[in-house]
Amino acid sequence: MGANHFRTRWKREQRGATVVLVAVGMAALLGFAALSIDVSHLFQQQREIQSATDAGALAGAALLLNNSTNGTPIVNEASNIAQANGVTVGEITNSSYGAVQAGQWNGTNFTAGAKPYNAVLVPAQRTVNLFFGPVVGLKQKVTAVHSVASLGGAENATDFIPFGVGNALVSGLTVGDQFTIDGKQSPGNWGKINPNGAYQNSNAWSDDMNTSGYNGVMAIGDTIQTITGVAKDANAWSGLVGDTVVIVIADNFTNGSGSIGVVGFALVKVISTSGNGNNLKVTFQLEPGLVNGSGGGPTNAPFASTRVLVQ
């Protein structure tokens, strides 16, 4: 009887210990589950405000023109777009940065207020209420982010027309300035280009000028061929008057057949065209704006620009 009683008591104690261990384990598992929910919620909120500041910074950078010194429209646009994407004015101003700011990005750091502006910073700080944190005395958690978008020269471009001008023809110009190619006064400084050997005849070149342009990719440092002959230039340009297009900037342009080096791209509006052949004249105006491509190229005017998130 004594032995049986001992075994029965031992089994009861064992079951009781098991229940305690299961209870402790369940509490730990529930605690980890609760912690995971709160951490996931916190990261989701952080991603939300990061997406908003990214959008605001990129929108502000789109207004960074060559040698920008007026930061008001840049800051307003960045702030408005950030708010439209889910952050509040208070979440911006409560951040450690205190406000949306225009400034300069030097490749490593952002300096607020430095001119001419080439970057914009958009910060945000959000206080996130936790679901299970109050159990351990943690009701809220603060998450802070910031985004910096910079405007730089276009390292490469797509959707450009197959035409280029020599760097000497546009050197010293800036946004809003006009220049003219003239068959009599500026020979050797402009002409047709043949990217990747795409054009086997003048008709193919002219067709691309009058449609969507060349949709391949060209980068600074590329060497491309030029095309001789100007017989169809007037027809090619007539349909572009009033349009804004991207053209290639070359080092020392060869008038006729030869090789040139790409040093940049420019966004231009075709103002007028007249004449044909050696009498051809086309007037352009350098325009502000962005090209389809990536940043990293020259930043001096009049080269076309791209915007990139740098921080």
C-alpha cells in the first residue's frame, strides 16, 4: 500500500509540474507573439512614413533647376507631396530635422540652406501606439526617418532624337537661353548621329526624327558615329517645332561621317526651323526638366538632369 500510494502521489505531482510548465511556456509564446505583432506594426508604420518622405523628396527635386536659389517652391512641393502620401505637418516638424529643407548634397552629406540648391531633405517622425507593449509598461514607440533626393546631370538617357551638337556650341549657356544651328555659320558643330548603327540610310533617320526618336540607351563616354548628308533635315525638323526633345551633346562634333564622344544630354524646345541643306537653320531653347535616365553625370548647365534618392 505504501509503494502504490507513493507512485500515485508522484504521478499527480508530475502532472501538476507539467501543467505549470505548459502554462509558463504558453505565456512565453504569447509574449513573443505579442512582441512580434508590435514590432511588425512599428516597421509597417516606419515604411509608410519612409515612402511618404521618399515621394516628397523626389517631387521637390523635380523643381531643382540649374543653379536653383529659390527654395520656397521646392520646399512647398516636397511638403505637399509628403503629406499627400500619408504624413502630417506635425510629423514633419516634430522630427529632429524640424522641417523640409533645400540645400546641397556633396555626395556624402546634406547641408541645409547651402546654395545653389541641388537637393531636398524631407523628414518625418511618428509616435506609434503599441498593442501589447502596455503590458510591460511600453505604450508607445517613436520611429523617425528622412529622405534626401538630389538633382544631378544625366549619366545616360533614352528617348532622345538622333541629333547632336558640339559642346562648344552650347558652352556657357543655361536654362532659358537660345542657340541656333546654321548650315553656313556653325558647320562642324552639329549633325545627325547614328547610335548603335541603327540607321542604314537617311530615310530611316528622318523617320525616327518624326516619330518617337531613338528609344535605346546612350551614356556619357560612349563613342557613336555621325551620318553625312543634310538633304532631309528640313522635313525632319518641321514636325518638331514647339516640341521639347532630348539631344546629345558631343565633344568635338564631326560634320559628316565620323566618330564623336558623348559628353552629356540637353533638354531643348524646338523654337523654329527654316531653309534646307546648307541653308538649314534651327533655333532651340534650353529647358528645365528631367530626362529618362539615371543620375551621376555632369551637373553644369545646360546638361539635362535626373533625380535620385541619395539618402
